[in-house]
Amino acid sequence: MTKAAELAKMGEVLTNSQIGGRRNIVINGAMQVAQRGTSFTSVTASAYHLDRFKYNLSGTVGASTVTQNTVTDLAGFTKSLKVDVTTADASLATSDRLTLVYNIEGQDLQQVAKGTSSAEQLTLSFYIKATKTGTQIVELFDHDNTRHCAKSVTINSSNTWEKKTITYPADTTGALNYDNTNAISIFFGLACGTDFTSGTLATAWASNTNANRFVGQVNHFDSTDNNFEITGVQLEVGEQATPFEHRSFGEELALCQRYFYVHADGSITSEYHVGVAANYASTALYMSVYPRVTMRAAPTLEQTTGTNYYRAFSTTISGNSDYFDEFVITSPHSQPNIFEIKGQTNVSVTAGEAVFVRLANSSAKLFFDAEL
């Protein structure tokens, strides 16, 4: 092979056959975006906290505080997702399973060519800092075909940032659907009972067997002294891990808003603009919402409600009126790029009148959720 060919081959390997362009399939891998908030206490149930990463619990496993932590001891990164154990669980029930999970749409994984003779390997890299040392399991789970592949890395030093890299083999069985539903999940083990640890780790792609999913996984919840932090999560096609692909905060935020969109948040300002609406009848207000990006699917509405949370202004309505109690998304107008919300009034208004709507309480929030 000539020197030029060697250099070309080296460049192909280092970029996984891509010249520039996006390499990281994971959104918010540097944990920059936290639209829901930056600190969550007494966490004992499944929920999203930082964008795109879900605290995923089956059974009962202690309690924790989940935060967007400020990183000062890892060059190139300023944020992490931190799980601080506040209630320990040293004796897990057999069916307990706690993980951090990242879900990926099938239409964003077609380049992997899974289920074909041209299937590609996938390489995952991430930085981890944990009090508990030992075996850490990270599993890829194919929901379309109920297949999985799990790999282990070793946490060598307590409370020290370590970079880990895992390459998963190509899978020529089970094509991924081209759609907007959850095709593959990345599961980071935190605490798993024997239903998920009593078999042989599925280090090659295989039909799912629960006992083979998290074999050897250390219990990060066996002491209240334990912390678990992760950042720099990157999944890319090929066998070579490349340096973490940093994206601008604005781009990362827009990618996250496909799945979760904060329309109005009174904690930012209690006079947050909500929109312009029309009084359809004396007891109902309708308003169109245009999210900043097209959402993955028709969303569900998350809101906080209370007296004087939401107000409307017009020539006939007092600025201090407790104008409506809550919103609902109306059907059939709930589309990913525009949807309509209805506010139920608790005072008599003039049908047909246009009004200006805003939040009037720091606790008032309107969120739209289209997560996988």
C-alpha cells in the first residue's frame, strides 16, 4: 500500500468513513440541556430529569438526588448527570432494576444497516465517575426485534473520572423499523436484582434473556456514600471511538426540543408570555401553539395549576382576573408542528374576543412532552 493510501485509510478509520459531519447519534451527551430543572430530590420512580436521559426503575431501589452537576475536574466538560444515593438498598429484590436509559428513534439508526449482511458495528464512549468500583454493564437493547447485547467495563478508581469505550458487534439479524418509535436503547446499569444478573452476560447479539442482561453489575445503591456521574456519552458507527463531538448549546437545545418543549416557565419570569388566544365561548379560550421545532409526535401537556397562575388581558377583562384554571390539548388538532390548547375559564368572558395570555405566578409552567 502506498503512503498516500495508508494516510487515506487512516483518515477513514479515524472518522468512521465520514469527513466531518455529525458522528454522535446521542443528543445531549455532554449533559448541557436540562429543560425540566437542574435538581430533583427524593427520586424513587422512573422519570426524565436532564434532557433525553431517563432514570428508569422497575421495582423499588432506594432513593436519590439527581442533578445537572457542575464539572470542574474533567477537561472539556462542564456538566454531568449525577445520581447521589440518599436512601441505600443493599439487599435488592430479585426483580429490581434501576438503570439510566437513552432511547433512539429507528429512523435515526438506518445507517447501522442492522439486520442486513452490511450491518455495522457500533462504538460507545463515555466518561464515568463513581464511588463504587468494579464491573459496569452497558447494554444495547433492540426493541423492534427483542434482541440485546451487553458489554462490561471496569470502574478502576473511586470518585475519579475515567473514559470508557465499548464496541458492539454488527448484528445481521433483525432490521430496525424506519419510524419515529424507540428502536434501540442504551442502558447503563445502576442496581439490578438476580432476575437480571443470574445468567451469562450476552456479549454477542441474541434474543433477549433477562438473566443475561446485567451479569456482574455492581450495586451503586448499596450505600448512601455512593455517587454516580456520567458525561461525554457518544455512540457512533464503526469500531473506532473518535473524540467527543461537541455541539453548540443552541443546536443541542433544538435537538432536545423535538422530544420536550418548554412553552412557558414562570420560574424564568412570572410574566412569561404564553400567546394570543380567542374566547371561543363564555367559558373557553383556544390558543394555537407553534413549537420551536417539529416534535417527534403529538405531545402530552404537562402543567402546574393554581389560583392566579394564568391571566389574560383585553379591553373587557381586568389584568388581575384569575382567567382560567388549566389547559388541555384538543383533538384532532394535536400535530407535531402545531397544536391547539384550550383554557377553561372560571369567569364569564365575551365570545369572539381576542386576548393576550401570560403566566402570572413563578410556579406556573406549560411543557409539551413527546419523549420516547
